Amino acid sequence: MRLAKLEIERMKYGPSKDQYLGHIKFDDEHGDVTVKLSEDDCYKLFEVIGDAVIATAKEAASNLTCAIIEHKAKGISRD
């Protein structure tokens, strides 16, 4: 089976308000399987991917900072 989709969402209202809930979908030649993820399941996934998310956020921030510095170095102003 191959991972087809992973969704994790913080619920905004209802009995599960402020909890993380999710679904993970796998597929193969025989069809699809979808599994509901509890809040505990979501936190376990966060533990696994946390370092990668932080590294990606740092890289994005660095790229944005470099773009701003280059933009200012070219003397382009929004004023």
C-alpha cells in the first residue's frame, strides 16, 4: 500500500474543539483504505516530523531574509 493522503486538522468548533484529528489514506490496486487518526496519533506523527518541519521553516525564513536583503541591495524601494 502507498500513502495517498495525510490530513491533520485542529478542530475549530464542536465537541472536539482545539483537538487535532486527522485521516490517513492508503491505496493500491485493490482500492483505498482510510484510517481516522486520534489526537494521540497526531501527536505521535508530530514527534516524528517535528525536526523536519523546524528545518523547513528555518530554510524558508532564511530564503525570505536573503530575498529581502537582495531586494534592498538593488535599491528597490516600496516607498
